[in-house]
Amino acid sequence: MMLDTISFVIFLTACYLSYAEQVFRNFSCVTNNWNINLTCDWTEPTGYGSGLTTSITWTFGNQKPSNCPSSTRSSCTWGLGGNGQSYDIDPDRHISICLQLITHNGVNVSREECHGIDIANEVKPAAVSSIKAVSTSPLCLDITWAHENTLDEKTFTLQLSSDRNNVTYEINSTEDPSSGYYYHVCNLTYNTNYTISVKTRPLNYDGLPTGYWSILSTTHKVTPKSVPSRPPELLPGAYTFGPVNIRGYRTTTVYWSALPRYSWNGENSSYVIRVSPMKPCRQQTLHLQQVEAFCKFKILSNCSYHIFVWSKNEIGRSGESSKMHIEDKGLNLPQDIFINAKIYSEEVEISWKPHAMANLMTVYWCEVNPARSCSSGFYHKTVSSRHNSTSVYLKGFSEEAYIFGVSAESKQHGKIVSSGFQWTDCSTILPRVFRSPRIHFRGFPKEEMVAVSWAYSYCNNLILKELRHRTNYQVKISTSTQRYNQLLKGNASFVNLYNIPSGVEVCVSITARLNHSSQLASPFTCYTQGQDGGSKFPVNTIALVLCSIIGLFAVMLLACITRASSPRQLLNGEGQHMRQLNIQACDTLGKCQRIQVDQQRYI
């Protein structure tokens, strides 16, 4: 019998020691809105076997410990008074709550875990109610709310949020709130839907936040509409000119930055434009209205104009306007605009020839639409004229198409004079556009010369280079007896081929070599000398004119026909050997240089 008793004690001791760690986790207590009950809960212990229960005792102040009057496996609720008795949340009178895992016959399995509770730190107030917001002026609100507990001190958080900003106010309530709680808010924005949220938290006797935040209560308020806050941004050089017609007018397009949505102050936005000619010009003032962020109109090419642009919505137009001055004789347009693009990158470098008369240079760009215009506004960047290039980042450049322009500005006699700008004829700089250049031939049979030029879709008259590695053009030339494979510099825009007699067919393929890669070859395009294209000396036309002058129509016509067919006598079939091809490469400025070529075969 003694042996069995010793074994049982050893078993219980081992069991107790194995559960020496904390078994009641996530313990917390709360009293809702200063009521007469305190509820504590915890995570129910698992994995300790069956037939176990939790012993819960509590001691309030100097009272004797008592068991939990209302409990579950993971919570317990005590009354703090009631039945006509006063209840006490005095922070100086602490509650001690102890938990212990025991067997059904009262044997301790875990150690006793005790928690000291300060009731004042466990209060969770009820949610605020009756939130109201009343406009006292267009951009100010009086916000009021109520709370069912008006005795205890609290702090409130008032938050106003919209799709454009969030504002938070911390408000302590120490005064008598018998008439409700109140806060005055200003500096709001027009026609904005605000979500107004209020929550509260207790303050202890030292005026510091304690306990828990209440559940958030919300309401909504839309501020009144008004005219737009401001006009659109209008840059001095944000305009383009078309050609002058026979009446002396030219189509002018003025661009501005679209007004952001938060400045509409209404449900829609448009623009009012006034084009006022300066004296002595007699053209009438133009009054226009536009929804898009640009406007086209015709003005006289020998007149100067003031341009005014207002924003407008359903309430009215903005109080102020943006202004632009267009001189009949402005600065010269920037020259030699280069687009330098990195492959598979959103970085693009735009450069230009130094402008002697400018103080500032402005770069414009926008995502192009099917009409190849900037209907939704444009982006811009202004730099000092001391720079002749700048880098911009284009979102989604590898997939989106963009157009560009550069203007020059100078301050003269107290006003800014600009050159305006021209959109580049380049809406995209993706590698795939290099696969299909437009190759053009112009033949000069008498000089035995063929001029070959090329341009890529939307990139006419532009030089494109990769930022780190210069772009080259690989030109493949094929005749009936000779083949050439020549690498030209990136600034080449056409070549002159010499020693090409009439009747000889010339085939050309152009490859844009980006990053020394030659995978973008175009198909061969062929041309027969003398078939079409111009000539510096159109011999057949001159001969026909001479025939008509001297009246010998029949004789001269026969001579002309004979003369027209005579170039075929120069074919190699007549026993003549075609001389070696000479090539002259020319850049975009028309500067040409004869280059030495080596005849070679290629695949």
C-alpha cells in the first residue's frame, strides 16, 4: 500500500512539472462602457488530456477570494456591484484573477497563473451616435455627435477622409457635454464627398488615454459646388503653327495642362478661350469653348495675339485666366532634335542644337491617340538653355506611343517670347518600327546616279540612337553583277549610288543596328534606273519641247522615241562591264561624304 501511494505522488508531481509553462494564453479583460460587469477571456487550453477543468478565482480589493459566478471554458464575467449597490472602478482597488488547470477531483495539473487588473484600464466605451455635419460656409462644417456616457472623461478622434486627402483631429472632452460634443472644421474642398468618422477612448485621472477605442461611427457629407478653383496651366511656348494659306492665315493649336479632377469643383469641366489680336491687327477677337486640353483656330501670320484660357464647369468659369503671348515674329524653332531611347526602358533622352536667343527650353510629350494628338493634356519639363538635352521618364514606354516637341523661350521687353514647337513625326520608338522603313529611290540616268533615302514610320527626319551604343545603319545593295554590305553612321539619312547606268536594277535593304544587333533587317526593295523618279536633266521632256517648237512633230517624235530607248544600249548585255559602285553617304543636314566600299557577297 505504501508503494502505491508513493507511485501516485510521483506521477502527480511529474504531471504537474510537465505543465509548468504558461497554459492560459491571450488573457485580456474588458468592461463595456463603464458598466457593472467585467469580462475576461483567454484561449482555451488544448492538448493537456481529458477530464480537466479550469479553476478561476478573483479577489476584489481586500475581499476574500471567490470563484467565478458565470464562466465558460475560455471566459468569466463578474459583477462590480449592482442590485442597488454602488460599483467601484477606483484604480487604487485592484482585482487579482487567478487561473489554474485541475483534474475533476481537484488535483492541480498546472501552476496557478494570476493577473492583476486595473478596471480603469479595461474600459471600452460604447460607439458615439447622432453624428451630424452642417455647412456654416462653403468650406467649413460644424460637426456634432453624442455619447451615452456623459460622466467620464474621454478623448475623441475625428477623421475626415475623401478620395484626395485625409485629415485627423484629436479632441479631449473635459467640459460638460450635456449639449453634445462639437467641432468646427474649415479649409475643405468644394464638391467633395467626405466620410466623417468618430471614435472615443477613456482618459484616466491623469488625463492620459487608457482602455480601448470604441467602434468607429461614420457619416457622409458632400460640400457645395463652386466655379473651378483655378485656370489650366498655360506655358509660354505650348503652341504649334500650321502652314500659311493664300489669305495669310495659319492654323494655330494651343495646348494646356488639363485641369485635375479635384480642381473642377463640379461634375464636369471645359475651357473658355479668348484670342485677342494686338493693334494694329484688325482681325476680330475669337471666343471659343473646348472640352479637350487644346484648341485650334486660325490667325493672321503677320499679327501678334494675346491668348486667355479659363476653366469652366456647370456653375461658371474660374475667376482668373491663364495668359499666353504669341508674336508674329517669335524665336526660331529649336533645331536638330534627337530622340535617344534605351531599349526596354522608360528613360528617354531628348537633345537639341544650342539656341543662341533662348533663356529656357521646354520639352513637351504626351501619349498619342489614334488621331496623333494630345487630347487629354501633355507633360512638360523646362530646363535652362545652358543645357542641350534632358532625360524624361515615360510610363509604359515599351507599350505606349508618345510624341515630342521642344520650344525655346526668351524674355524681351518685359514679356516672354517663344518659338512655339512642332510635334515630332515620331509617335513610337519601339524596335519593331525598324523592320519596315519606307525606302525611296530617285534616279538620274544621265549622271548614272540613284539617290536612296529611307524613313521609319512616324520617325521622319529624326536621328535615333541608343543611349549607350550609337545606332548604325547596315545598307545592303545588290545589282545584277555586284553586291555590297556597308555600315553607315547613325546620322546617315540617304545615300547616293554612282555608276548605275540606265536599265540596271538596284535592290536595297536597310537594317537599323541597335546595340550592335542586326536582327531588324527590312525586305529588299528594288528600283530600275530610268523607270521612274526624277532627274536633274529630264532629257526626254526637253527633246519633246524642242520637237514642238520647231514643228517637226513626226520626225522629232521618232527621234525622241529612239532617244528614250537608247539607255538600254548601256546594259551589260552589250558587252560593257559595269564599273564598280561608288557610294556617297549624306546626313540629315545634307552634308555628304564619299565612302570607300569593298565588294563582298553576303547571305
